[in-house]
Amino acid sequence: MTDERTVFVVDDDAELRDSIGALVMSLGFRYQGFSSAEAFLEDGASAKRGVVVVDLRMPGMNGLQLQEELLRRGSPMPVILLTGFARTQAVVQAIHNGAVTALDKPYHDDDLWDAIHAALEKEETQWRAAQRHRELHDRIARLHPGERQVCEQIIAGKPNKAIAQELGLALRTVEKRRHDALAKLEVGSVAEMVALFFEAGKLQEGQAFPCPG
């Protein structure tokens, strides 16, 4: 299966972009180069899958500012910083912000490829986690308010009869909503349902998940 991810190289040095691009393509990955951070953002590349190799110091938006803009946009794209000034506060901040690494110029091809490989692994892990998060929230969104209300009571540890009394519902209605909720959530037990809500971030330990009013 072909890897659809792209290694984006953002640097105002055309020769360096071409050099990295040749390395990336020789290893079987897609490559796209940009002469500035602004051009990268205008292209919409930040919404795609891949990793960014970016120079720290460029005219206009620099590498650190691009990384911060990606974070602001909620992009999970990992960043590799290239710099001739390794011990700067900007590099420290970039690492603090989650950059995979900062490579000194001139770098060795093996070091760059190791960094790209690590970034691609990180991107894959984050992408799968985001996919799982969306999947769980899609399941939860299938529930109508009545089913969510019953789920809340079940998670609080209340039996069906107590739920029926508290909500003013027939026992059969509670049982049906419970059955339908488990089916929509694609779980086979209450324990699995609770685990799903914990994983989805809808439930904190000791608290019921919020139901719409």
C-alpha cells in the first residue's frame, strides 16, 4: 500500500529544498517544497497528512512561528526544525511545543532521515488516535437525548427500576433505551459503555457525562 503522506520542506533556500526533496523521494515518500511559511499555509498543506521540515530563520514567518500557527490551527503535523543556531531560546521553545527535533546545519543525511522517520511514526500514532476519537464521538452522537439520559443514570450505578422512577418512565422504556444505546455505541455491556465514554473524554472519574438540556 502506497504511503499517502507528504514530507513538506519549508525553507527559503531552494538548493536545500531540492536536496531534502531528493532524499525524501529516494526513500519512497512524497515531497513538496515551499519557499516560505506563508506559502505553505496558503496552499492548505497544514490540513494534509505528513510532516514538516522547516528552517528556523526565514524572511517573514519563521520556523517557530509556523509551528505555533500549526498548533493554533489544531494540526497534528509533527515538525522538524533546521537551524544554524542550536542553542537559542527559539529552539528550546520549539522542542517544548512538541517539535520532533532540531538539527544543526549542516546536517548529515542519516540524521535527517532518522528525524523524518521518527516524525512519520509520531504522525501515524497521532492520526490513529484522532481517528479513534472521531469514531467514538460519532457513536455517541447517534444517541438521542433520552438514551443519553438513561446512559448517565446507568453509569451512576442505578438499576433500571430506580432509573424508571427517577425519570418518570415505564420500566420497559428504560430497558429499550438501554438496549438501543448499547447497540448504537457498538458495545456489549455496561462496562464497555463506561470505558467508551472514558476513552472519548466525555466522562471523568466519579462524574456523569453531560447530557444536552
